[in-house]
Amino acid sequence: MKDISELREIFPITKHKIYLNHAAHSPLPRPVKDAMEKQIEHYSQHGDFSEFDDGKANFAKLVNAKIDEIALVENTSMGLNTVANMIEYPQGANVVTTDLEYPSVVYPWKRKKLGVNIRFVKNREGKILLDDIEKAVDEKTVAVAISHVEYANGFRFDLKAVSEIAHAHGAYLIVDAIQSVGALSVDVKRDNIDFLTAAVYKWMLGPPGIGYLYVRKELIEKFEPPFIGWASVKPEIFETINPWEIRNLNLSETATRFEMGTPSRFSAVGASVALRILLNAGIPNIEKRILTLTDHLIDKLKEKKLKLQTPLEPKHRSGIVNFLIDRPKEKVEKLKKKGIVVSARSHGIRVSPHFYNTEEEIDKFVEAVTE
């Protein structure tokens, strides 16, 4: 990984703000902005794209998947909805999730049409225990749907352990990875994940409007997608036949069967460049750097006697740190006026630094929030 000062040069926001809010959005690195502007200009002048890289190959590398297992989606919510609406739910079926989840991990299964029961595993002081998940899963469980990292307090699941519980009962593991991919090591093969989805506008440093859905190879042809368009069929259908074959539906044998139509190409080009930045830096290096910064932050918060809501065990740590404070929304607004960007979440302040942030920025934040 490059020297931090050199890395910071590609993030224009570092010139005028202390940005510690990557669990919400990421400011665009200059190469991402430049790539998108280049495509917009070409499209304006010529009406087409000079080149198009949708980033699927780069995302596949980030999560240790094959490119044929990756589909483009608009965002994480679309990825989760796609999976929720193509799985079958026998009478009395249930889906297991937790009470720490972001709404999009839960809402798709609350549709009356699905007729599925939702079981919430309760957290214990901000942690979800594997024993409690195991008690909730039974032979009528169709899926376990969780976030790899919980959005409010940063609790990180042991995905391999959860997948073992789910698969022992014939259930699928469905993962919202928007708070982990780009910041932490994610390996869909090692952890035996069935479905995983994430948009790129947080830790992956990309723009909104594009994300990815991983579907384990063995499952791709098992499911008919709930939404179908021209992009869902075998490539040769629209590459070699004119007019297109519309009397028969020949779905793709790859994860593209879960795509519908033309994606946000400007966003996809930006996403590909953003993912390349992460791959070049190396995810192990990025994870180490982020955890070093959050270690430093936790030490400083302890010195100020502030109560942490984030689990401190190394195996549960992530890029998110949350601590209790009076009037968090008011504090966040005051910090914003000073050029320090964080979020108010769960009755506290959520801080989420990335690999280009510095210990000095952390120190300035702590001093500002406690003065």
C-alpha cells in the first residue's frame, strides 16, 4: 500500500474536511470522478460509450468469487429483494434474522405475499451469539438473513459459523455485505455463503446507483429470477439473432440471469475504478489500517470516559465505532460546521474511518466532540 500522504492526494475531501463517515457514504476518489466525467463527456459528444467495464471482475476478486457468479444490481436493497422473491417458502416456513439489522435486510421478507414468518434473534449487549442463532434455526427455516457487519454498532459476524448453522438445517445464508466489502476480508468460498450483495457507495469508494449480487454457482440455475428483461437471457440471443427471440425464454446460465436491463453505466465505470484502487492497495493492508485507526479511536474514547456501544472482541470488530453521548444529533451538526463528518446512530455517534484517514484526524474529532 502507498504511503498515507500519497494516498490522501487522491481524496480531494481531505483538503477541507475530516471525513469519518464511510458507513454512510464515501467521498469519490479523484480517479473515480475523472473516469465518470470522461464517460459523461464522451456520451455527450458521441452518444455512446468509448469503453465499458462494469466492475464485476474486480468485485469477484474482492469476495473470492467467479465472475459468472456476479450480477449487477442497482443497490443492496435490490439484491436482497431479488433473493427474497425467488426463494420458495413452504407453509410454515421461517426466515431468521436479528434485531440489529438495517431495514432492507428485514423488509423484503415482511411482504404478505411471501407468507413467511420472521424470527428475530435478540442481541445481548450489542452482540448476536451463535448459540442464540442456533436456537432460532430449525427444519422450517428457509434462510438466515444478516449483515456481515451491523450498521449501527459495527458488530461483525463469523459468517462461516453462521453458514454451518444454516446449512445444517437446509437453509440458505443471505448476507448484506455493504458494511464490510472494501474494508474487511470477505471470502464467499471460505465461508460457504449462498447469496451476498453490496452497493459500492460506502467502503468500496464508488458512486451510488450500482452494486453487485453474488449467487453461489450451484444455485444459479436452480432459481428463476423474479424480474426478467433483455439482460436476463443468454448472450447469444441478443448478439447473433435479429430480430431477437421473444417467443422462448432462454435464461442465462450465469448470474446475469438476475440482471434486467441497462445499468447505470456511468456509475459502473466509476465503481470499477474504485474497486481497482482497493485491489491495488490490498484488502489485508486496508483492514489492518482501518482496525489500527479504530483501536486508536477506542483508546481515546476510553480516556474521555465515554461508553462504547461497539463490541471490543477482535473477532467482532470492524470499521465502525459507536459510543453513547448526550444529544448525538446536535453534536453531529456542530461537528459538521467544524468540517468533521460523522453520523448519529442508535443514541450515539457512529465513526467510520477508512484507510486514508489519520490518527491526527481521530484526535481532532475526539477533542471536538468532547469540548
